Amino acid sequence: MTPTSAPARGHHWLWPPMLLIGVATATLAWVFIALLSGRQTGWMAVLAALEIVFMLRLSRFPAGSGRVAVTLVGTLLVVVAANWGIASAYVGGSMGLAPWDSALRMGPFMAWTLFGLANGVAEALWVLVALVVGGWLAR
């Protein structure tokens, strides 16, 4: 190390805001695409996992089991938030509410019921594929 060179600093504090940005944009994109297509679009779970892995790598989150765990939790958070948003948009639209108003009024029991009615085996497989791909790429 030369006397004029600066020591390499880790930017490990960047990962929470980067994770938040990744979760928020993946959730909004999933809800938007699902509402435009009229389908649940379970394949968006894989794109959400890829985005979370990318954001964690971009923020220089150290590789290992911690990054895998954060990726898996973030992916599941996107799945739940996106399905909550899709359900609240459909329910709120029929009642004349904006999606964000409906999302705040919808309880967990109703959300779970709508989640079970709207999603089938294909969506569950997409979520499983997203977890496997996200966990593998986050190593």
C-alpha cells in the first residue's frame, strides 16, 4: 500500500436501503404487470429474486449464508406484498377504493383467503423456483 492510496472501505451499510429499493420496485412491477395482464404472473417471483440478489451484490453485501438468508426472506416478502397488492386492487376497485386504501383496510384473513383462491400450483412452483434460483445465485 502506497502512502497516498486510501484503504479499501466496505460499504456494508448500503444493503438495507438497497434491499428496500429492490423489494419495493419488484413488488410494484409485479402488481402493475398482474393488473395489466389480468393474471397472477407467478413468474415475477423469479425476477424479484434476481433483482434482490443483484441489489445485494451491488451493495457489496458479503457472500455466504447471510446473503442467502436475506435473499430468501426478501423474495418471500415480495411474494406476500405483491399478492396483497393484487388482491387489494381487485377488491378495492369493486368497492370504489384506491388500491392503497383497500390494502390498508384488508385484514390478514381476507388476504390469505384471496391468496389461496387466486394462486394455484403453477404460482407455488414459480415461488419455489424463485427461492432455489435466488438462494443459488446469492451464495
